[in-house]
Amino acid sequence: MQVKSFEEYHQAYQQSVEQPEQFWENIANNFQWRKKWDKVLEWNFKEPKVEWFKGAKLNITENCLDRHLENNADTPAIIWEPNDPTEDHRVLTYRQLHDKVCQFANVLKNNGAKKGDRICIYMPMVPELAIAVLACARIGAVHSVVFGGFSAQSIADRIKDAECNIIVTADGSYRGTKEVPLKSVIDDALVQCPSIKRVIVLTRSHTPVSMIKGRDVWWEDEIKKVETQGNPECEPEEMDAEDMLFILYTSGSTGKPKGVVHTCGGYMVYTGYTFSNAFQYQPGEIYFCTADIGWITGHSYIAYGPLSQGATVVMFEGIPTWPNAGRFWDIVEKFKVNILYTAPTAIRSLMSFGDDVIKGKDLSSLRKLGSVGEPINEEAWHWFDEKIGHGKCPIVDTWWQTETGGFMISPIANVTPTKPGYATLPLPGVQPVLVDENGKEIEGNGVSGNLCIKFPWPGMLRTTYGDHERCRQTYFAAYENLYFTGDGCLRDEEGYYRITGRVDDVLNVSGHRIGTAEVENAINMHSSVVESAVVGYPHDIKGQGVYAFVVSPEKHGDEELTRKDIIMTVSRIIGPIAKPDKIQFVSGLPKTRSGKIMRRILRKIAEGDTSNLGDTSTLLDPAVVDEIKAGAM
Ligand code: ATP
Ligand code: MG
């Protein structure tokens, strides 16, 4: 499934466009099916209705577990690093992971779970989270993982939307020095959720919890029951390629979360293929993805993608800054990590601690680096490249979305020449187009527009749970026969793609279209800036003015001087047109729990309309909003 040269990439790409069905059929043949498809693809973007590998039968866990047992049973599947570095790490081989998944699948069955049921999972980043996810897939239940930091209200909304009947959780979780009482949050959420008949609670933090008779059971007790029943195996449920595999709610940075639905066959093929190809994964390599399984990155590139390829995945329970900001580098050294996949927000945060925390860490095992989540600004890209990769590791800047299931535009490690800030080129099978406001395709190079995809790919969403019309409206109605990503993008002279931020975040300053990401990129070049967020606000003369929220540790220095300096920097890098009209220094930005800036809140504040900030329940630290409101200019 891997291309080995830039020439091979171009060949594969061309084939994928000219003969997409044949291309994907070849890829799909690398997986294990109970029955192969009658038809590779049927689709229209009007309804939309997209079906891949129609008529095929499979179980994704057979591909992620059973098929590795013959030759790689003793290969580590998951290496788990706990929050507290003095606690022992754990290793689960493919054999052990298989057995544990079967065991817990039987627990689910004992507790009444059936194929098609929706099961909510609200857990810390411990191996049992991956086990619970795979156990659902084993029995054909649909998992809906809710990140273990969400509030009771957010969980209740998601449980009600999906009508879940079981929830799997833990007593509590550790994040740095904090202890989060997960079960107690669940108890609050469940007041509103009569559909939940069973709560399965894993012991992690030993936080006292109250258990409700007839509803709540302990994970460990249920495992013991399965053991005494003496049936360690759990036959995988035979699933149709288009049966639902999971629901995952998007992070909510642009509004009410949507329950994105992925199905078994296409998602398996797409995540396995893109993982293997983009990272050029080689057997034996140690791969560390710093995301939480609660996000799509964790679903596709901690769980399903790597495991279907027999990879060894490092899973980390804690946070990058505890006990100190060298934690990632300690983990790299400890497990001799070869591939590190993380996010710009983490990179920028770690950068701000200076080079001392990297000094003396052995990062020589690293071969490939990856980035996901937002456009990576050039300064962070160079720091990642030089300080972490020592100039010898390609940076795989993967652009994709919850809705796309897997990587869409991304370099292939050691194959695609990289370029700072660019996601580079579409992977084989992906057909991006740029369109103007009227949906007219903008052809040629050296252009920018709204990023759409014009042909289906196997990992794409099929619907939004319980509301197909919303799926159509959100993604397929803006432009006829195109999937609309919501992102703005430029294609440079060489045909390389650079994401310029969300379309809503493109400013129109005196008739010039400027991506907020570009301005932020320039601001972040300034030595005393940790990070920044730029939004537009109504401006009498320019139409839109540029309002910058800037996090700077030198906040207490001469603010006016720094302000002038930042304006000069932007002017020099992009041009005077992009100069911020207002710069507000803040101690932090409002971020979702996946680390994304909630720009719609900043937009409201910049517009001076702070009365209705909308749903802020998915914010990491709501207090920061009050501070920003108070200091608004
Ligand atoms: P919501 O859709 O609820 O607003 P979200 O879009 O933040 O939430 P995700 O699906 O996790 O939820 O994020 C996908 C978005 O993240 C993309 O549309 C894009 O804006 C941004 N993104 C992800 N990876 C990259 C990347 N490598 N470069 C630039 N932008 C990226
Ligand atoms: Mg989105």
C-alpha cells in the first residue's frame, strides 16, 4: 500500500483518479474480508448517498487483532505510559489485546449489548479505553466516545442524541496534578438520560463513587464473571461494509456538535491505507500519537489505522507539561519512539518553555514527525523540524477532519518534498478542488478559494446521526456535487496546498481576502509571542478590521513597544494590508478541549457583542473568556 518514490506517488495518484474503483479494490484486497464486495462504489452527493464495498462482510477487529495472531502475536500493540512517570508502564501484545477485547466484548454481551446498540464511552486514556472501543466493534455495537474532559451537560446531549443504552466509564482520571471524578460527572449527566440501562465502571483513581443498584456495575467484577463462565473467545460479529461502526461528535469549534457517522468497511480501508502510506510505517517501528482517543485522531490513528497494520502504538494518559514540559521528550527517549504525531497547539506550548527542557534528551530514535489539528505556523514548523527532528525527520502535516475519517492532503514521509506550513499534496484517491463563492472551480496554480472534494473516498462520513438533512445541508448543499470542507485553502505555483483557516475566518480587509491563519503565522514569528488568534470586526473604512488576541509572556514589559513591533512584523511578512488594527494581550485563548481556538467567541468579543456567546460548554477553561471580555478594546 506504500508508494516508494515521488514518481510512484504520481502514478498512484493518476490511477486513483482515472480508475478509482480499481485503485480502491486493490487497496481493499490488503484486508481480511468474510465476503468480498459485489460493487466497489455507488454514490451521489445530492442526497448524499455513498456506499463503498457494497455487499462485503467483515469485522474490523478481525483485521486489527485476529489476523496478526499467526505471525505477530507477541508484537506489542499498545505501550501505555501512565500520567505519573513513577507508575509502571504497561505493554499489551497483540495476543493480550485480542484476549482482553474478547473478554470485554463478552462483558458487554452479558450486560445486554447487541449489534446496533449505541454505547457511550467516557474514559481516561488507559488501555481499557481502546479495549472498550474494540469490544464494541467486535460485537457490532456502535461506539460513541466522549472525550473524558467534557461536562455533564455535554455528555447528556451526546447520549440523548445517540440514544445510548450503556455507558462505559471509570471512577476517575488523572491529568497532571488534577484528578477528574468521571463517575460523578456521569451521575450528573444521567439524571437527564433515561435511555441508559447500564453503567460499567473501571477502577482507575480509586476515587470514592456511588453505585446505583441494578444500573451500575464494576468492570473488574464483570470480567471475573466472564472468567468463571470459562469462555474466553468472542466470535466477531459479521458486519456489512456499510453498517455503522461509530458516531463521533465534532469538537464544536464552529457550533453545535454534529454526530458524524462512519461505517465499517470504507473506514477500515481508508485509515489503514493512509496510516501505512503517509507515515511509511515499517514493521517494528514505535509510533507515538499524542492525541486522545476521544478525538477522531485517536480513533483513526491510535486505534483502528495503526492496529489494522500491526503497528506498535504508544498511548499516553497524561499531559505534555507535567511533571514538566519535557514529558513528551522523556517518552520518546524511554520507548525509543520512531514516529511522533502531535498538534501545533502542543508544539507551540512546548516551544514557549525554551530549549532547556529538550537539552540532554535522546531524541535520536525519531525518524518521522507528524502534525494535525490546525494550520501549523512556520515558526512552530521550523522548531519542530530543528529541535525535535534535528533536521532529519520529514514533517507529515496531515490535513483532514472528523468527517473525512482519515488523512486527505498530506505529505508521504520521505517521498513528498515538504514545505513549511503546507499540507502539500492530496493522497492518492483524494480529489480536492478550490471554488469561488459561487461554486465555480478555480483552476490552475497560484490561486486560493474554498476547499471542496469532488469525488468520494472510502473514509468519508455517511451521515450525521439521526439527522441526514443536517449532513446534506452542512456538507453537500453549499456547492452542487461537491463535499464542502469549510476550510479556505491556497494552491501555490507548484500545486502545493496550504490550509488558510476556516472559510468563516477569511477576512475581507479593504477588498483583500486574508486568511486569519496567515496573520497569526506572521504574529507568531515575533519572539515574544507564544500564540495568537486573529478575527475580523466591522470597520467603517476597511469593511473588516483585524483584531489580534496575543498571548505573550512579556505581557508585563512595554506593551506599546511590543504592539508596534508586532505590527511591523506583520507588515514585513504579509504586507501593510494585514496589519492588526487592535492587539489585545491576553493570558490565554478560549480553546476547545481538543486544543482548538474557539474563534466564534473571539469574533463576538471583537464585535463588542458579549451578551450571547453561544454554547461554551466544550471550552477547556471558561474563565479565560471573562478575562478577555474585561480587557476588550
Ligand atoms: P467543528 O467541525 O465542530 O467546528 P472541528 O472542525 O474543529 O470542529 P475536527 O474535525 O477535529 O473538528 O477538525 C478539522 C479541522 O481542523 C479542519 O477542517 C481544519 O480546519 C483543521 N485542520 C486539521 N488538520 C489540519 C492541518 N494539518 N492543517 C490545517 N488545518 C487543519
Ligand atoms: Mg469541522
